Amino acid sequence: TAGYWLRCMSTLETIELNGRNYKKDHMTNVPQNIINRLNKQLHNTKDHPLEIVKSKIVDYFHGYFRNRHGGCVFASIDNISPVVTVQQNFDNLLVPKDHVSRSKNDNYYINDLQMLRAHTTAHEIDLISSGWNAFLNTGDCYRRDAIDKSHFPVFHQLEGVRIFDDFELFEETKDNSLRILEKTASMRTEEKQAEHTIDAARITEFNLKYTLMKLVENLFGDNVEMRWVDAYFPFTHPSWELEVKLNGEWMEMLGCGILEQQILKYAGAGDRIGWAFGLGLERFAMKLFDIPDIRLFWSEDERFLKQFKTGVDTTFQPFSKYPPSYKDISFWVNDGNFSSNDLFEIARSVGGDVIEEMTLVDQFVHPKTQRESHCYRITYRAMDRTLRDEEVNDVQNKLRSEAAKLLHIELR
Ligand code: FA5
Ligand code: MG
């Protein structure tokens, strides 16, 4: 019995992820429905659309970039654990201590030192330090995010990095007076970092954008519509996002930029210059196969999985969608700390995959009490069956009671 009680004690104080126990503390916020998705390895599952798109991207890089000896320039890695330190996910990447992106509201923390990676950039310094000059690194990422057709709290990124020395960067210019680093640091401008020469920054930017545009054309055809948008990331400067038109709407596919020189210095490559990008594998697969909803990637329905085969180009044939049903939840907010992500997370843990979408449809302040009222519309729909009324009511009632219990709100 002592063993039994010890086990009970330890489940209170630890959290088990992929068979390992981690210390819990005030930061722990990984719910069971996320733990259940750890180690699904969709990106390494043969004939899964995410694996197919990953392989196509890796093949493009292997086909286009060869070294003098005919070998592949880019190494490909896809099996690094998503459990990382807060240092890897943020500090190593120069994310300020008080930056909003660190918030417990937006991330899954295991404890105050460890978390589920929010992006594959978390491994940049480790991989560069271990000697790679060019690599592709694919993995599952975790974020407390909104629920809609292109966002899911578990998704996959493919990270690409390429680092150049003076010779490689300027080889084609045939001008051997060009250098990556300024002799004395100049000014940081919108176009470049202080350490870099303008020539180095321009050639690196061109190489990055050209590589990614060719990737997009290679996957989606020469007529694909795309555009560059200026962006900001703490770990790159300058930075951009690439958007692609999908069914008449612009969809963000990736973020990228020139690595902050400080990061290369940390990694022992301060004499070189590098670019990096992180792309959403689901977004690429949605465009490639015309898959309309990101939740489908988690489907175990044969009518979905059967449609994809490695090496065969296909377009997704939607099977009849089951009818949706709609429910509203309205409440008064009792303090200024209300966050819709907390409500979304409760919805995900009580509803799992049957909640397709939640949108704020009404919000107002009561003129007398000054209290704020919110109303969210919930779309219930399953991918593989028609939901019964009782089932929807059941989830809706659980959602109402959990929300009332866990959030500072008063149901209306
Ligand atoms: C990043 O995560 C940066 N680490 C990308 C980067 C890498 C920039 C290297 C510079 C250098 P962002 O949060 O924008 O950036 O996410 C990158 C891509 O991941 C998005 O463009 C999108 O395609 C995908 N993505 C992000 N969040 C989700 C989500 N919740 N569901 C599905 N895909 C997502
Ligand atoms: Mg972005």
C-alpha cells in the first residue's frame, strides 16, 4: 500500500509525457487532450498527407541543392522530441523576458523550465552548434491558439536554415573584395543588421526569397499567386512572411528572415551569415491537396486516409459533410482578466473534435453596471458522423458548467 500512496502522490506532483515524468508547478498547463496527441508522429506516418508534403519539400531541397561532390546540401531531421526548455524556445532566440509571446495563455508549459515547443526554431542553436550549415527540421508544435479552419493547437512546422561563409555567399559575384561582416559595426537599418555589409544582407535576402518562391512554384505550379509581407521576429532581421492565395483568400504559409548575428555567435558561427524559415506543414498540405479544414489531418476516418498515397498526386475529394448544429454561450465578464483562449481551451477539453469553430458574435457593456457581456457562437460538427442532439446538449452543458466554474464569468 505504501507503493500505491507514493504513486498517487507522484501523479499529483508530476506529469507524464511519452513515458517520462516531469515536475509540475504553478506554470503547468498541458491538458490531457494535448497529451493524447503527443507522439502521434503524423509527419512520419507513411501515406499521411503531412508526411507526403514533408517528403515533397525535402525532395525539392535535395534535388535543387547539390554540393561539388553531388551530395545533398541540406540535412533532414524529423525526430527531435517536442519537449524543450523555455531557454531553447525563447531565451536562445533573444525573445525578451517580458515578451507577450511567452505568455501562459499562448503556450503549453510543463513547468517553469520546460514546455512543449511552440516552433521548430527552438532547436536552431543546438543544430547550428552541432555543425550543420544547412538543414531541414520537421516537428510537431504546440500553441494555445484560436480554433478555426487553419489553426489547431497541435500543428507541424518544417524549419529550414542555411549558413554561408564569405566564399559561398559571394562565389557567383566573382568579386573577391566582398565580405559578410563590416570591419567596424555600422548602423542597423530596415534592410540589414549592424554587423552585416549591405551586399551580404542583399544577397542573403535574395537567396532566401528565391529558394522559397521556387519551392512554392515547384509544389503548386507556376501560376500560384504569392506575396511577401514585412514581418517581425526577435530572432531574425529583416523578416518576412510569405502568403499564398487559396480559394480566393490569402493564407500565411511561413515566416522567415536573416538570422540575428547574436544567435550565430551563440552557436559558434559568428563569422558567417544565415537565413531561416519556419513553414506550416498543414497549410502547405491544405493548398497541395485542397483540404478545407485543418482538423481533417487528425481524422482516423478511412474515407480521408485512403485518399492519400506517397508518390501519387491527388486532390482531396470531400466526402459529404455532416450537418452542423449551432449553440450560443452568453455571459457577463466579472473582471478584466477574461481571455478567450481560456474559454477555447475548456471547449477543446470538453468537446474534443466535435467543436468546429467558436466565434465572438456579440459583445457590449451594460450602461448601468458597466459589466461586459460576451456571446460566442459554437459550431458543432463531427467529421465522421451526424451528431445527435443529446450529444451536442451534453457537451454544451459541460462547457457551460466548466466555464462557470473555472472562469470569472456569470452565465446569462
Ligand atoms: C514562427 O513560428 C517562426 N518560428 C517562423 C520563423 C522561423 C521565422 C525562422 C523566422 C525564421 P509563426 O508563428 O508565424 O512563426 O508560424 C509560422 C507558420 O506556422 C505560420 O505561417 C503557419 O503556417 C504555421 N502556424 C502557426 N500557428 C499555427 C496553428 N495554430 N495551426 C496551424 N499552423 C500554424
Ligand atoms: Mg506568423
